[in-house]
Amino acid sequence: MMSHKKFEDVPFAFFSITKEGKVKSANFQAELLMDEMSAFGIRKFGEFLLGKINGDNLVFKTPRGTYGIKVISSRKDYEFFVIALDEFNQPLGDIMDISSLQHEIKTPLTVIDGTAQIIAAKAKNEYIEKCAGIIQKESGRIKSILGNIHMLSEMTVKFDEIDVESFISELRDGIKIVYSRIDLRFRVLRNLRTIKADREKLFMALSNILKNACEAQGEGDIEVEVTIDPTIKYMDKEMEKACSMLRIVISDSGPGMEEQVQERLFTPFFTTKNKGTGLGLIIAKEAIDKHHGRIEVNSVKGKGTDFIVYIPSRMHPSSEKSG
């Protein structure tokens, strides 16, 4: 086995294994992980990892924690990172230089995209023109992913007073345009006229969760309940008092999720969709975290899913209306 100098400074375990499960190369972090697994009785770690990859079971547990496998290449050999999932609690900017990463990727991507445009413009063959179009489309997808990563690494929030009625109207209209067969049914506390939050970030978080619900359900009503939970408090240092939590419940009647899918919902790049990037819910979670809130998920296979969002609120209304 050879050490892998290319990823020696990366704070994650990197492996290159053959299609037969033999470890060809590994960085220092990977060697430490192999020693750890050997202590737990797993001697043929390459074969163990190969079984996880071939079985599409990319998460495994040890007495020391839970790990995820992120495959980056499978052409000749499998090349992948093994990452302790709790390491994703670190700010992304602490793990890598995001600006440098974007620059390194965008430079060749611009060349690829420009070349594809020239090929498409000069192509006399319909098939070549179609292929060039696919390259441009996928280049755009990579740019979108880079933008999302940048947003995650540098997300900040600015708290302003938000008119609840106009916010809900904008949210409903935005979803209706894309998902015309979905009706959002809001139930909002009667006296809840304003909240204090970052409008753009909260809108983005709730939109991403709602899009997931719409895609899961396809058509029909999705319930959104906005209330105050007085049993949960947040100590607001600025106001020097404990605030109740605003509670937003988004309920769909889609197919629901298996437990193992629920466990990985907030894992970067994990998605069950053919065209998803696996970052929508990560962005939603980051935005809610920045509001000093949290997201909970309750899902029953065959019955539907509830996403429950909590953020601090200064409001203390007591009655409700339907909408």
C-alpha cells in the first residue's frame, strides 16, 4: 500500500481501492482509521468498504462514531473520502479555503463551458450539438453547486421586522408558480403580525423544505402551521430575557421516509432525487441554525412527513386563525 501525497493535508481519510477490495493507497488519516477498525476486529478494511459502496450503504458505525463514504471516482479504482459525520458540524470555512476552491474549479469550468458553446454554434451534426448542450447544462449545474457551497461557508443573517402576512403570501406565490398542483394551507396565530428574522434566509430555508414536500407529494394540500411554543425558551442576550420559540410545521402526505434516509437528510450531497444536489436541506438547516433555531423531522413510511422548524420569537399571541 502506498501513501497518497495528493490528499495528505486533507483532514479526512482518503482511500484508493481496487474493484476487488485491495487498498492501493491511503493518506495519513486513512491509515489512522484502518488502525482503529483493526482494533475493532475489521482486518480486511478494503473489502469492508467495497461492500458498503457496492451495496449503496454509504454510512457505517463504529464504537467511536458514525462515518460516511463520499465516492469521488469509480473509473478504474474506487477513490473516496471517509468522513466522521459529526465533523460536518465544523464551519465549512474551517475545513477548506472556499474562495481558492471556487477559483480552482471555476477557471477550467469556464473554459469547458466556452468550448461547448463554440462547438454547439459550429456543429453541423445534430448529435454533436446535443452533446455540447449537455456539457453546458452540466457546467451550469456545477456552478450552481459552487454557489451553494459558497453561500454555506459565508452565510450571515441580518435581523429585521417581517410582516407575516406578506411573507406568507410571497412564499405561497413562489411555490404555486413551480408546483401548480399543490395547495399550501396556512394556519397562523391570529395576533402574529410580525416576526424578527432575516427575511431572505428564512424564506430560502422554508422554500427549500416546502420544495422537498411538494416533490414528495406531487399534488394536493400541504399544511403549514405557524404557532408559538411557550414550553421552549431561548435566552435573548440583546433583550436580556427568555423568548418563546416560533414553531413552523410543514406537513405533507407523501410516501414518507425510511429511518435510514431520515438519518442522512442533513448529510451534504445526500439526495434521493435524480437531479438533486443534496444541498437544499443543508442550506435550510444552516439558515435556521444562524437564527439560533433548529429543524426536527418526523416521518412515517406510507403516511407522510412533518418538518418542524423552531426559531426564537418575541411574540406571545394566544389565538389562531385559518388561512
